[in-house]
Amino acid sequence: MFEFTHKACNVDISNLCTLECPKCMRIDWKDKGDIPGKIMTVEQFAKIVKYFRHIHFCGQISDPIFNPNFITFLSMCKEEDRGSSVSTAASHRPMSWYERAFDTNFRTKWVFGLDGLPEESCLYRINQDGEKLFEVMKMGANKGLRIEWQYIVFSYNEDHIEEANDMARDCGIEFVVNYSGRWNGKSDPYRPRNSEFST
């Protein structure tokens, strides 16, 4: 019997995050007093993993690492032979948790939002420990996982792109530069001074 499955989907698996990135839609909801969403259960995820060939864990108002079932979800992707990828920027899990997550499913690609050099990323990713997260990224790369450093260009980091790229290359980490368009006019303090970097 032919089983039809869709290729991919993105899931926001909770409404939890420890970061307070100024341009995240989470901040708008927080200001209104109520952040929508809830923690996805194992039973709910079981329906998704049966139907899609690739699952991307990328929160729009959350960070996927805060769903208490997250490592189980990675295991389910492996068991069902589904591709998986994770976009994360929070750093509020112990190193042992990241190691367990990495070891659960070696096929998972991890994308880390580290916007600038590790020590400066917290200027936008408020509450992030960028230096710890860079160690997490190196650990994943050393284990042979596909690790990507996602670097959004802001005014405070626009002169450090080459240095960050060199750091990534030395550690076997993919380096991807992203350009934002979420500026509040010309005077936005996060907007890069170089017009090539701001749309």
C-alpha cells in the first residue's frame, strides 16, 4: 500500500524561551501579557513524525530546547527514519543535556543563532551565554554532527564577520550570514552602518 507523506514541516513545540531578543514577535506577545501556545506532547508529535519526511524544530515564539519532550522527539525522528533539524539560540541547558541531545540522533542538523562573536551576541540575544553556546557548537562539530553558525548582521557585529567565519572554519562549523530587514527606521541602533548589510 502506498503511503503518501509530505516532505517537511516546521514546528514550534512550546511557548517557552529564556531570551528577550528585541525584534522577536515573542516580545510583542509578552508586552500584551500572554504568550500563546503550549508544550507539544509526545502523542501530538507522533502524528507529525508519521506524516512528514523532515521535521524542522524552529520556534517563532519559543526555543525548541525548552520542550521537556524534545530529546524524545529527536529519538522518534531517528526511529521513523525522518530527517530533523533544530534552530536554537538559547543557552540555558547544561552541557550534559546538549551532549545527550547530540548523541540521541547524529543525523540532526543544528543551527545556532549566535549573532556576532561569542562574547557579544548577547547584545541582541539578551540573556544568551554566547561563549557557552560556542562551546556547545564545538562539541557538536567534534562529534561529527552538522553544525551551522547563523550570524545575523547588526551594527555591533558588522566588522567581525571575517573573524567569526575564521573561528567557525577552524572548528569545522558551517558559517551562514543573514541580513535582517526588521529595522525601525534609519536610527535603529541595531541597524548596520554599512548599507550593504541592511535592507
